[in-house]
Amino acid sequence: MGPMSRRNMLQMMGAAAFAGPLLSASRAFAAREGELNILCWEGYNSAQVLDPFRAAKSATVKAESLTNDPTMINRLRAGETAVWDLINVNNPWARKVMAPAGLIKPLPRETFEPYFDKMLPEFKAPYRWAMSDDGKDLLGMAQRFGPYSFVVNTDKISRATAEEQGWNLFNDPSLAGKYGILESDDWNVFDIFLTAGINPFVKHTDADFKAFEETAVRIFKGAKMIGDIATMNQALISGEIDLHFTGGTYSVSPARADGYPNLRAITPLKGPIDGKGGVAWIEITSTVNNPQLSPLATQFLEYVQDPEVAHTVAFAEGTFNPVAQMGNKACFDLFTKDELDAIQWDSVEEEMARSAEYDIVPDYDKALEIMLGAKRQRG
């Protein structure tokens, strides 16, 4: 080999400099081939869901469950996009917040859109909440869903009465001391607006907020207790309360599965959201815009589409819910009669039709501050 020219030397130095980041990225990618981090609502963090995937992939899979969408999204905003690979939140956040903020990555449509064809009819591609505003990008996958308004003991308040009265039940002074409030800030904000006869998903006037505050103070003062899902279900079973504010299939299903079909989630027949009185949630799971996204992220999204895994997700420990994959007969046939009864399958379709879909309250921070103030006044 002859003597190296200056030009050759510079070319080699440039190639080495270019290769450096590539090798670094390659090593980082390789280092994450065996790990996956999921930020989610409860269920996806269940060992029943995760352990088979861990075993099949010989992977370390960590899942953290929270109970508030804005908190999870704020974790990403604070720099945790470098931590998480998947985020599982309610339907509007991917399309309206996370995608515009660059917090999530689109999915390959050719890989994932065919899965929507096996879902229930309302989820067929292009499914609105899974798509970007311009309809070009697939932002996530749908799975669990359900109506979420309030829960009654039908031995004390009939289903027909509860559906007809709707949120006005909580305006009835005779029920003071007979109901509980499930701890869930965003949903309680929605439902206080609804009890005041106001659409929660529009910009609100001073008069709206005055009515909201009056309603919030009354509801919190009239509640016998405030607590989590287990507390509400136990109080209903023991007869300590007759109904509870905010709840649905998601919250009451464990009690129904334990043999208390008299406890039932209720969706009002009418209300102030274009005539609808209920609100329904649909979870969307998206890949985080992690600079070193684990290749297991998309593999996990495909894994939970499997009929048997989707059934496991529906009945993961904690709460039980319908899943979009029940549109696939192979998945639906896995549900027993008792499981279908636990998730109120007999009325899911009509209750979803009576519900507006979970959305973002434009002035949520102000409403939350007022609501928390009303909660403090309870003493």
C-alpha cells in the first residue's frame, strides 16, 4: 500500500466521525432489545398480561400504573420520553395533545390498521381517536372501553329510575348521606358539570362556573364518604350507601363478578352534551417518542391484539372491561356468560350510544381548583 494522502486521511476521519454516532445508536438500540417500559392504567401492569410476554421475549418489562391521564402526560413533558416506550391513556390525549407536542411516534399503518378490521364495528379503520387530525398518521391502538357515569344498588334505586333521573339524583336532598364519591378528579369535574346541567367539554362562562361551584359544594357536603373503587363497592355491598358518584363498568365489575348483579353502572337517558347524559372512555396505547425506543414496543402492541391476550386484558386483575377485540369471534367466544354479565354486555351498545366520548375540558384547571375547594369545605 502506498503512502496515505491528506485527502484519504480526511475521508477516513470523516467516515469514522460519521460511524461514531451510528455505532453508538446501534449499541443503544441493542441494549434496549430486552427491555420495555409501559406507563399505563391498571390492567396492563398485571402479571397475567405481562408474564407471558416477558417469557416469550426473555425481556425485562416494567409497567407503572397511574389513575390520571394529565399526570402521565406531564411525566413525558418533564423529560420521561427517554424512560417510557408505551403510554396508555384515554382517547383524546394522543390526537389532541401528545401528537402535536411530539411526545409520541406514529405506528406503521400497513402493520396495525388490519387489526382494526377485527375489532367491533365502531372501531373500524380509520378510527377517529387513533388517527392524527389530518388523517395521515396512526397514533395508537384501541383496546379497553366503557361507559362511565355512576353506580347504583338496584335493590334501593331501580335501573329505570336511575336512567330516567340521571344526574338529577345527586340534586335530590333526600339522598344526602346515602351516596359516596369515587376519587377521580377528571371524571368528577365532568360529572359535577353534568349534574349542574352543563356540557363539560365547552368553554365555560362565569355563570357556568357559579353553577359548577354551587353543585360541587352541595355534592361533597352530601356525600357519606369519598374513596377508591374497593371502598365504593364494599359500601354498596354492605348497604352503607345506595349509589356512588362517578363510576361505571370499570369500577363496579369486580363486585358484579363476585356475585352482586344488583350493583349496576348507569348511563342517563339524556343530558347536556348534545342530548347525551353519559361519558364513555376508550383507551389508546401509543409508542412514546423515545430516542431509543425499544423494538419490543410495537411487538407488545401486536401481542395484546391476540384474542386470548385481549381476553386476559379485559379480565386482568383489578377491574373488568369490554375490549374492542370482542368484534373478533375468536375473542368473543372466550368470554363466559358470567364474564359478559360482569361487564354488563347486555347494555354496552346502547349505553355507549347514549354517551359522549371522553374529551378535554378547555378550562379544566379552573374547574379542578373550584372542585378541590368544595372538597376541602367538606371538612
